Amino acid sequence: MNKYYLILLILTLSLGLFAQSEELERITLSADMLLNEAVQALESLFQRDTGKRLINMSSYNGPIGVAVSNLPYDRALKLILLQNSLTRTDAVGYIAITDPAELIQKDKDGNIIPVLASSVDGAQPEAEKLDPDAIDGKTKQVRIKAVAMLADRSYLKALGVDWSTVFNGKVTINAGYQGASQVNSLMNLSGEGTVDLGNYSMDINTLIKAIESDQKGSIIAQPNIMVSSGKTGHIQVGQDISIKSVDEAGNTTDSFTSTGVIMDVTPTIVEVEGVELIHLELKIERSSGVPTDISTIITKSTSSTDLILYNGEETAIAGLFDADETVIRAGVPVLKDLPWWVFGIRYLTGYDSTEKKERELIITIQAEIVDSALERMRKARAILQSSQE
């Protein structure tokens, strides 16, 4: 009798596991979707069910090359890996997509040469390797320090901040009758005393910190990166949102769009009259996505500029606006919040009002020339040797 119970238990568990495997969420992906985009679409499903992240650590990021139509997500990953001759490696906390082991082939002379499986049978070739001779260790770099803040536009107008007057890290504030008291409160917050009516020059960073302390704005990003002269640095503070579309076969596919605060900066060090200056090409985007029943609306504010700064100079970019609408319930306390079915009292004792606030995106940028990697190494060694003597 015990044997029958044991067999019944095993069958029940097997059916449970089978049902659980059948309940895996299905996914549809287009054949021309890039591997990294497919990984982003699959990662949330793996992380939800396994607690592990899905990471592409291979040298390939081309199209997945195979249409995935309504397959369980784990089978979809297997199909993508098989199509592109990639392997899956399970580790603690993540699942990695990696290049395969090397395969042995012979050239026309019979010599054995190693090649990656991805270069066989018409698959994607091995990624181009970086030539060490192309790296110039003597090239100077530029450190870019940026601060992005969203501030109440009406508050800034009352202060009389004129961003066009930024010079040497300072901005002019027109302390007229309307904004004099607010400027004085900023001075108290920043510890700079009081100011009379008229124009006042104030440090940009001090102004930003004072606005944040006065709860009239918030810093949303404060990136700090180093970029080689002539190269482009990319900064994104936000998220990639998924936009679904339907192809000709009726399959739903995902494509991803970057949103948030996005900045591309290309600094180039130039020498004019024996002085090193920084030529800065800058592109800034402030965007957000709002999904609807039909499509996803992407709202963007963009700005691009081309300017020259001296070493250590700080400038500001402003004028990117967005609006935030908030519905506020006002009226008699308690009574205005009663449910509608209580004799309709909420409609007699309260009302809804929409409060619209305009916010301005302010970005400050400071560029500083940094010695080359070789020069920094020499200085570090010199300091180490002097400390050991």
C-alpha cells in the first residue's frame, strides 16, 4: 500500500513540475533585433523567476538572426544561443552569455589555427580586437564634471537669475523688489550674508545647493567622467523603455528607446598662443516616455552647443522646460474626502483643482585638463619613491 502512495506522490510532483514549466511566460522577438536588446527583454523574466540577471558578456551584439514566435522565454534564449553559436554560463547572481570555446581548424597548408565558432558556417565573425599600437598613452584627457538640476521655473524668475551672464563659474542675480527677500534667504542658506537691491554675482554651485536646501529644486544627476581628447563620452541617467510593434506576420516585437537625461560630450584639447584650451561639443537631451493604448509617446527637450573653455572653467546650460500637473483636493476637511455615496456631501464641501508647475532643467559643466596616463604613472611613482626614502 505504501508503494502505491509513493508512486502517486511521484506522479503528482512530476505533473506539478511539468505544469510549472508550461507556465513559463512566452515571448516574441524579431530576427533583426540586436542581441543586447533581446537580453534586455529576457532579463526581467529571468530575474523574476530565477533571481538572476541575464548579461551579454560575449563579443557579439548583432541581430539575433532567428524569429522567436510565442516561445517560452528559456527556450527563446536557447534558440538565440544556438543560432549565434554562443554559450550560456550560470553563475552566482547572474546568467552570462559568453563566446564559445575555440575550435581547431586547419589552413590551406595544413597548419592548425584556432578560430571562434562564431566565424564558422557564415555566422558573425570574431569581433575586431583593439590594436595596442593605436593607443596613445601620451594623449591628455579631460575630466568632465556635470550637475543636472530640476528647479521651479517661477522661483528662478522671481530670483532674476540670468543664465546668459555665466562667467568664471558665477552667475548674475537681479535682486529686484520681487526677489530681494528670496535672494536674502539664499544668502543665509549659503552663508554669504545679505544683498541689497540690484545685480549680485553668485557662484553657480552655491546657488544650486541653496536652491536644493530651500526645497525649490532637486539634483537629478551628478556625473563625473574622464574622456580622452578627441573622443566622445556618453552619460545617461534614466532608463530604456520598451516600445512594442507588430510585424507583417502579426508577431509582437520589442524595441528600446533611451530616455532620461542623456549627454554626449566630445572634448578636444587645442593650443592657442601657447595656452591649452578645451573645445567642447555637447549634446544634451531630457526625455520621458508615456505609454498609451495605441503607442508610446516620447517627450524630448534637446540642446546642442559648441564652445571653448579654458582649463577648469565652468559654464551652465539652461532653458529646457517641462510641466508637472498635480490634482489637488481642496475644501472642508474630512467632509471633502467622504465617498460619493454619502449623500453626495463631497461635491458640496470640496472641489478638485489642477496645479501646473513648470520646471527648468539646469546643467552645469566644468572641464579640466588631466595629464596623460603615462605622465600620471610617472608622478605616482615619483611620489611613491619619495615616500620610501
